[in-house]
Amino acid sequence: MTDQPTKQRILIVDDDVYNRDFYKELLIDAGFAIETAANGDECIARLQSDDPYDLILLDVVMPVKDGLETLKEMQNKEYRKRHGPIYMLSALGQDSVLSEAKLQGSTGYIIKTDITPEQLVAKITGIFHDQSKSTKPS
């Protein structure tokens, strides 16, 4: 029996159940291991207790605790260091919000309304490809 490579783990945080389920199925079909959370509080709880995630996709606008509040809460926390980069999910390209997210620790963003399913998979695959290049010894 051969060892299967470990699937890259992604946490999708979005209050819209349709988006959450759509992204989950799309990314599972692309070979990723997916967990979901419906708001910032659920995200924080998962980050504190779950095994490390390789990528976090965090919606900007959510009830209970939005994406910016979630970023602020997890900034400089010990549990945050165990997880991979955070990419903000936004329905709009709100430059001021996305700039603030960058200051709070996000790595980048994905505009949900401007991306096809194939482009989303390619973007996430590219994120992991870029990470693997930057962590390989020269």
C-alpha cells in the first residue's frame, strides 16, 4: 500500500450557505480537503482547535463577526501562526476594505463576482504552487 499525499486543507468562511457549499464541492472535486465556517466566531474556534489549514478563504461581509473583525481578533495570536495565508472573499472590489484587510494580515483577495469556477480552482492551485516555490530551499 502506498502513502497518499496529504491533501491541502482549506477553511472556507462565508455566511452565504450557497457560496459555502458551492466552493466546498468545487474544491473537493479539485482534490482539496475542505472545512467550512459560517462566520468569524466559527472561524476563530476552528483555528484554535483544528489541525493547521494551508489556506483560509475569509468573506469580508458576514453577520456576527465580519472578515475584518475576524482578522483583527486573530492578529498576533499564537494559534494564527499554525495556519497558512488568508485570502479575503469579496463580492465587490472595495479597495479601502481590502487595503485594511492587508494591513490586518490578509495575503490577498478574490473577487467572487469576477471569477469563474475554473478560475477559482486555478487561483487556489497557483497560491499553493507559489507557496511551495517560496518554501523550497535554493
